[in-house]
Amino acid sequence: MRKDKEKFRVFKEVFSESTMRTIYKLSSDGYIDYIIGPISTGKEANVFLGKNFDGDSIAIKIYRIETSNFNNMWKYIYGDPRFEKVKKRRRDIVFAWAKKELKNLEIAFNAGVKVPEPITSRNNVLIMSFIGDSEMPAPIAKEVPPKNPNEWLKEILDYIKKMYNANLVHGDISEYNILNFNEVPYLIDFGQGVIKEYPLAEELLRNDIKNVLKWMKKLGVKTPDFEKVYKEITKGDSRNG
Ligand SMILES: Nc1ncnc2c1ncn2[C@@H]1O[C@H](COP(=O)(O)OP(=O)(O)O)[C@@H](O)[C@H]1O
Ligand SMILES: [Mg+2]
């Protein structure tokens, strides 16, 4: 009973009339055959498992328009040259956010980082490939930590460097935004990601590195010195000499 009520609350909050229209359009454009059910309910978005018309699993991330913290989103959009035309209005900001996550995923994907493959975005809905086995999503690394954290540290720092060389900083890396897919780390949740021109990019990069090192230390890794890692990642960047 209670579960049904909860499900309905989520349903009403996420599937507003305008979001339903967006999903309908994505379906008639050939991206979504059907939606199976929720994978996750987050602060700003809900993620659903769906199928495309080839029968492949897809992840559908729906940003809630009414209950998302668009002031916080605005902070990471204002100053990003890719979105300088966006007006400070709730809907516009949420739509820009979904587009930003898609664009960031594209950069990371093309840089060879293991991330869900970006498929499309429309308004507040983002579609990407599903990370998991058939219909079972890969767990987050917080729930299933890596068996070989030393290996993961190297891998994740390599991801950060590859993104940085492609002009992107993720900005929200933690064990909550890394999926453990059969012991391979997949980076997710790119909405906050910024390009280097964004004023706080450097600070976000530092935070990402610090978060990874702190987490790895907790997992028992003898972590390298922060400044050394930071230099290694940013070397070759013209602005750092
Ligand atoms: N492509 C994906 N494949 C499988 N599961 C996913 C995918 N994207 C997100 N998820 C699941 O949804 C959760 C929330 O996604 P995330 O992008 O981190 O959004 P939030 O902004 O809510 O943190 C993740 O922790 C993960 O469990
Ligand atoms: Mg997340």
C-alpha cells in the first residue's frame, strides 16, 4: 500500500503535463519505446530504466522542473560561455541543465572516459545508455567499493586528466557518482560539469581531485600528494606554464 502511494507521489511530481509531452515527442522521434520503472530518485532528477525500439536498455534522466534547485543550477550555468544566452527563468535553466549534462557527457565520451553514452536531450529529459546488466543497474561505488582501489585510483585520475585535456571538469566526482560495473568505474552525473573557461573550473578540479584522494585513503590506498597529482593533471595546459 505505502509503496504504491509513494510511487504515485513520484509519478505526479515527475510526469507533469509538459514532461509527458516531451517524453511523447522523444518516443515519436524514435528514442523511447517504453519506460520500465524508476532506478533512482535524486534531489533534482529521477532516473528511469527504459527500452529503445531496438530493445536496448536506456537510462532516462528527468529533471523535475518545479522542485529542482534552479538557483544552484544557475550558479554553474552563468559564466559558462556555452550557455551565455540562457535567461534566468526556472524552466530555461532546468532545460539548459539537461542540455549541459548531455554536452558534458559528449565531451567525456569522446575523450575516451568510461561514461554512459550520450544519446539525446530534449527540454528537461536526458537519454543515455544504461550502465548495467540487462535490466539490473550497476551499483554506485559507495555501495559496492572496488576490489582493487589502487587500480581505480589510477583509472579515475586518468579520467580526470582526459577530461581536462578535452577542456572539461566534472565538478561533482565522488563515490556516489561512480558506478561499479563489474569492477570497471563509470563516471556519471555530469550536470555540474564546466569547461575550463568557467570562472570556478580550477576550484572544481581541485575539489574533484581532493574528493577522490580522500575516498581512496578511506579505502586503504597509500595516496599520492595532492599538489603532485594536480600538477600532473594540469601539466601541458598553457595557462599553467
Ligand atoms: N546511465 C545510467 N545507467 C544506470 N544507472 C544510472 C545511469 N545514470 C544514473 N543511474 C542511476 O541513477 C542514480 C542517479 O543518477 P545521477 O546522474 O547521479 O543523478 P542525481 O543528480 O540524482 O545524483 C545513480 O546513482 C545511478 O544509480
Ligand atoms: Mg548523482
